[in-house]
Amino acid sequence: MKHFLQHPLALNLNLDSQDAPSVHSQIIRSKPFLQKIYHEWYQSILLNLPDQSGRILELGSGGGYLKDFVPDIITSDIQQNKNVDIILDGRYLPFSASSLDAIVMVDVFHHLPDVDRFLQESMRCLTTKGRIIMVEPWITTWSAIIYKHLHHEPCLPESERWDFPDTGPLSGANLALPWIVFKRDQNVFFDKYRSLKIKKIETDWPFVYLLSGGVSMRTLVPERSYPLCRRIERLLSPSMRHLAMFATIVLEKE
């Protein structure tokens, strides 16, 4: 069944290969239902950019296309990718102090093997009132079941550490990491990063992303059902603390 549901382009794909970003780009652009999700994620990023948003870095651009929405954005990835402006490692940002107004990312934070190093670098590079904006997996009663049993990436909400072995750009991960840092260990985060304020954690997406199949599986429903699916999700808003699978997280440098 899993083999049948897997997207043809994702079959036997090495996630850490240099081909992975271009394959993911092809998959996203070939799936209108999934594209609508990315459009909403990108709109959320745009709405949360600081008022002085000038120089913006996208970390881990991969197969995404945020540049279609923000033409002047600096796109980046950790491995060679013809669709990005610069190759970099989020632990060592090649930018001068106070030179970035925002750092944005989609599904990247939980792949960073050393988030402390990334956060330190981000604080150095961001201007005052500069922001880190991310769309990331989020742990709830519902999502923990899905991520632990139906997702190919590790999900370790019980982990006492914020780091993990650096096995590869996409194979190395802990899906629970954003929830661990910004929810479970929030007091630890505040103690470590007193100049970073958690401005927003907005949870959503209990089932629509599942129906899309993401970048590895086939879409399970027709594109025309998207508005209805999102309306149903919004009706579930009061229960998102138990049901959400993703969160938009906004940090601001004070």
C-alpha cells in the first residue's frame, strides 16, 4: 500500500543527494493541492515580516519557491542547488552583524543539528526588531501519533537534548524539535536568549497536509476539495492544541 501511495518521483530518492531539492520542486509544482498549502504558508510568512523588512534570508530554500512571492529574498541551501542564491550552513551565517531584517524558513528548523548555534548566529545577524519566521511541524496528541508512526523522519518529543547527529541535510531531523524548544522548554529558551521574544505561535493544519501527500506521497483528494477541507479545519480551531500538525512561529529580536 505504501509503495502504491508513494509519489513516482520520490521512489528510491536519496533525501541527502543533490538531486533531492530539484525533485521536491518538481513534486510540489506538479501537485496543485500541495501548492495551495505552500501559498498559505508563504502568505503567513509575508504577513509576519517586520515593518522594516529589507534584507531577508530564506534558510533551506530547497525545492520551495518563496522567491516567487518575495523577489528580493536571499535564497539559500546547505548543498549545491542551482535554484538558490547562496550555499550556507545555518550554524555559520556569512553575514555581518545587524545586517538582516528577517530569517525565514519552511520545514527547516527541525533539520538543524545544532539549533543553539543557529539561534546565536541569528541574533548576531538580525537587526533590532528583526524576526525569525518559520513554519514547522508541531507536537499535539494527534500529530504525535502521525509523526511517530506514519512519517519517515524521526520524532522524539521525549528527547532531553536540542541537538542530534548530523547525518545529512534531510535525513538528520527531530520533528519534535520546534515544540521542544519553543513550548516544552520555553523557560530554558527564555533564559538562554533573553533578547529573543516569542511573538507568535499559531497552530493549524490537522489533516489537509496529510491529504496532500506532502513531497513523498500522492495527493489523496482532488484540488477542488481544498477550500472545503480548509473550512473544516478552521471549524476545528478551538481544538488545535490537541489536533494541529504545524505551527507558524515568529521570534523577534528586542
